[in-house]
Amino acid sequence: MANPIISGENKQVTIYHSSGAVSTAQEGVRQNDPGGVSELNRKLGEGWSLSPTFGGGSTTPQQNGYNYDKGISMAQALYSFFPEDVTKEFAKQWVKFGEATAAAAATRNTGAWKREFGWLERDDGTLIMNELEALSTIASYRETLGEVGIADFSDFEDDFKTMVSSEVSAAEFQDRIDLVYAGVKDQIPEVERLFRDRYNIETDQSTIFAALINPKIEDKLLRGEILTLQLQAEATSRGFSTTFARFAELRKRGLTQEQARGIYETAGDFIQRAAGVGRELDTATLEEAALGDITSQKRIRRAEAEIAARSGVQLGAAKKGDEVTGLIAD
């Protein structure tokens, strides 16, 4: 069979059009049916009916026994997650078709549905997933954030919809959050302390993590300064301290957190070694070198050469591409 039935019954159903036309449509879903919607339900969504029309017009509730109140009841029973406007549209379609699947298919063509669930449609009009599957996936997203202490999801709702539209599974989102959290969890307490010191405001670690992964929260909570605090945390957690203004300057000039980590992880040992050969260096020199300052880079290379001559160990700048990220011993 070229296009086998994958769900439902392999049966041709007679359908009627208000123009007087009569046709048949396949009730079961075939393997190649777009969006997993059967030919019958597609036709019903296009205005065909399971019952003949009367007097050239559409079937009426009195004639077919399908009434609006029954449609509301059906929607509440089968699609309890529908917002009120969508529930009402389903009831109208139920009156027209008297069949839940057909009514749901037609409801998805209404403005009310598109306002609430339009983000579930691909460009070709097929569904990424049905409404219940999407809401279940978003519930899983929320559960994942809850596991890292985030309880307020209001700033994530648009992102949740975007992820569903991008077909990001619940498992993939879990992996993403786990990866980010593993990379910053040890840093969060230090960022929290710096935030408290700078703004004299108490916050919590879950809010800090939320700000790290969501720019909207970052802007609202820290007025765009969370990145500066992250740079500062890399330094202060290793015993180096300077002003917030200095770290704000470094951030604006392009110093990344990765570069900052490389600098401050090796700075103490390198500065001490340089002092041992008579070269006075400080963290500012290392910071400037990482940002591409030629003079600072030359000072570091001279210190490296003298340390190498003294100890027989060759030091070099650790780089990622053309960027200095720290110092290494060869």
C-alpha cells in the first residue's frame, strides 16, 4: 500500500457541501497526510459537512440536533485548557459539524485560536504539536527551572513559546539548563554578594541564576550590569579587588568572562614570578594585554623571557583564536 493508514479506520465517508456537491473522504490518517490530519478532517475544516445541507444553506442546530451548549460542554470535557474565546469558537464549530475532531480542526482556522496558539503553526500551516502536547512541554520547561530554584516564570513565557516553535524538546531544555548551571553555580554566591554590596539589596541565588540565563531579567533586575558583576566575581573570588567602575570599563571594552577567568586564575603566580626577576606587573597590565594593548603585551613578553631565562621554563600567553585568555607554562 503506497500510503498506508497509520491511525483510525480505513473508511471512506460521504460528505456534503453547501453548494450541493457530494463527495467522499478518508476517515483514517494516512502516512503522508499533512500534519497528521486525515483527509476527512481537512475537508470538514474547509466547510464540508457530514450531513446534507437544507434549503441551500448550512445545517442548523434544530435540524441536526447539535447545539451550542453541547459544544461548550464538549470543549470543556475534551479541551479544558482552551481559553474562553477558543472554547466558544469550538462550540460554534461543533454546531456546524457535530464531531469533535472536525470541530477542533475548524477551530484552528479561527482568529481566536491563532491569537492563543498561532505559535504552534509552521509556515506551511501544519502543527508543530497539538495544544496539549505544547502545554505539557512548557510545563516540563517550568519543572526544569524549578529544579534550579526558579519559581517565577512570568519573564520566561514568551521564551517557552519560542522554544516550542523551534521544536526544543523538554529533554533538550533540561540539558541546556544543566550545562549552564554547572558552569556558573560556584560563581553565583560571589555574584550575589557583589550585588548585595553594590546595591545594598538582598536577593537570592535563584534570582541571580535567572538573570544569568535571561537577558530580560538581567535588564530588569540589574539594569544591564550583571555581566560586570560576573567579571568582578572572577577577580574577587581569587583575591583580586578593584572598583566596579573598572570592571564596567573592561566589560564595555570587550573583556569576556572567559578571558577574565584565565587572567585571574594565573595572575597571582605570574605577577610573583615577574617580581622575582625585577619586573613589576599588576592585574591591570594583564587585563590590558587581554584587550589587545600592544605595550602591555610587550611588557608581559619581556617578563616571560626573563622568567624563562632564570628558570628554564618557557611561559606563553594562553589564547583562543587571537584573544589572550591567560598564561600557560610550556
